[in-house]
Amino acid sequence: MMKTIIVILAFIAGSVYAQYSYQATLTGNAQRAGETNTFRISVLKENKPAYTIERTLPFDVPAPLISLNEHSGMLVLRYVFDGFAEVYSSSGNKVWENNFFKDEEPNYERTLGAALGDSSIFFLLSDTKRERAVVQKFSLDGALQWTVQLPHQYAYDIALSPDERTILAGSYLALEDEVRQSTAILSSDGKIEGDINIIFRKAAFAQEQRLVALMSEREVVVISLDSKKEIGKVSKQRNQAIFTDVCWKGSELVVQESEVVTPADSRYYFANPTFTWYSQDMTKRKEQHIDGITFHQSRLVSVSAGIEFRYDGNIRLLQQ
């Protein structure tokens, strides 16, 4: 009898004003031609069902990556292997679709990132056959507005400021003895206005100032969106740990550093996180350490009472 593998993905909104979230599943154990898996995503509005999309995927097609505008409910499904994206409205109707690598063979060494605004959608593209990674801006109905080349060949991640005035796009190039990396700072009309020597895993925009914190596994950099320059930086403090999240609370930045545990018989997980409060220029204010806990996923969320540490279905309010 065929076994069924279920992968559950849960989107956790990072803003107290978020309305939309999602739950997604991939079921099946397809291993050869003719066999399929089933992908299903259910979008929720204020924790109530809004719409559901279901797709049957051939055995060799990975599940799509998901981007959701937590305020408008617009959804993008990205099939990176094929270079294909689908855009859905808040009611679940397909608005448009696009093959970003038309006439090119499928490729596992490809990036198809997305950042969804309330008035535009930005895609980050790279492929091993192309010399430069690019950012493309589209209107909500699918009209291409501009294309900008990034400094390096391979794309990493993309982020959009809440006011949609600034786009951050990471690219890199791995050489024999070095890695060249860049986060380009783009304006809404497609001009590169700055460049920071980091490729980020997360971008956290401050609500009260025009600042953004860029987090990699090893460092956190705070950037002024007005000057387009770095105003503070901190590196990880522990050998067996990496940075796993950042979150603004007013003018302070809370940085989470977690130990990485890599057992031989299972996938890695995290343990014993440390939370450090910094000023805008990354001057250390205070620190909190939680011993004796392990988790696979976590998120810092700013709420009225302070900062919540959410991990594997648990919620803990950090010290004020």
C-alpha cells in the first residue's frame, strides 16, 4: 500500500494588523512517471477559511513556494523548478500567470523569489545559464514595469518596505577562494541607490523609523533607508549557534540567536535561544537566555504587551 507523506506549512503573521494566513499540505509518495502528489493550500482571513487551491503535481515537480500578502490576501505560488508563477486574488481567483524562464529547461539551480505589495509585485530571478540575477516589477494585473540587473549571478532573497518605496534584493557569486555578496537597495522606479555587503535571510522593517535590519546566519546589519548606509552591525556570539530571527519593538531591535543541534539520525533542530535587545546603532541594552527548550521553527512577533517568542505551537512573552 502506498504510504502518504504529509508536510504541513503554517504562515505566522509578523504584524498585529495582519488579516490573512495560510495552511498548506503536500500528500502522496510519488516516485516514478505516472504517479502524482497533491498540493493543497487553504488561505484564512482572521483565522476563518477564505479560499482553497489544490494542485496535482507530477512525481518530479516540487511543491510550490508560497508568498502571501498578509493584509490584502493576494497569493503567489512559485514553481521554481519550472520557473512558473501563479497570482491569485483575495477571493482565490487566478489573476495572471507567467513563465519566467520560457523556452528554458527545468533547473534545480534556479531562484524565483517574490515580494508582494498592495500596489505591485516584485520578482527576484536567477538561473545558472544567466549572467546576472534580476529584479522585475509587475503591476497587480501582470503588466511588466521594469527589469533591473543585480551585481552578481545568483539571487538570494528579496524584501519590500511597507510603504513600497524600497526594494532589497540579495545576489552573490561563489568563487574558489571567496564569496562575493550584495544586497542592492532599489527605488520603486527601478534605480539602484545603494549596496550593502550582506545577503540576508530576513529583513525586518521598523514601524516608527525608516530603518531595516538585515539578518544572515552570522550577522545583523541595521540600514538607514534614507541614507542607504549601514548604521550598526553585530556578529553572532556563540560557536554552535546562528541568528534565527529579528524583530523591532519601537526603537529597539530584538535579535534571536539559537544553538543548532544536528543529530546523526534526524534533521537538525534548534535549542536554548538567547534574545538580545539593541539600540538602533546596535549598542547592546539587555539579554535574556532560555535554557532547556528545543524547537524546529520559531518566530518573534511584536504585540502590545511586548515581544512574543513563538515556537512549534508554543508562545512565550519575553521579559520587558
